[in-house]
Amino acid sequence: MESLKSETKELQEEKDKKEEELLELQKEVNKTKSQLNIGQSELDLYLSNQKSETSRLVDMQRNLHKAQTTVKDRKNELERTAEKKYLN
């Protein structure tokens, strides 16, 4: 058994070294994944805000158009009323 241990000692040391390297690489991968997740969350938040603000803008534009149409219609109505009064 001792001879087997001595024969594989070099391989065991190499294996241990590679496992340590693997742990360091896994830590780096986990750190990078965390940063990616944070970045994705921030992007999702910005896109959500943009979508909300875009929707608000569309509603405001629609309301502006309605208001302009209402003002135009009332102006025309007032002009017709003024003409009728003038003609009578």
C-alpha cells in the first residue's frame, strides 16, 4: 500500500493543485454571474421605467389631440353662434 501511495503521490499533488485552480475559477465564474445578474436587473428596471414613461407620453399626446379637437370644435361653434346673432 505504501508503494502505491508513493507512486501516486505526484499525481495526487497535481490533482490537489488542479482542484485549487478549479475552485478559484469557480469563484470567478460566480462573481461574474452575480455581476451579470445585477446588470440584468438594472437593465430590466430601466426598460420598465422607459416603457411606463413611453405609455404616459402616448396618453398625454392622445389627450392633447382630444383637447385641441375640442377647442377647435368649440371655436367653430362660437363662430356659428356669433354669425347667427349677427344675422338676426
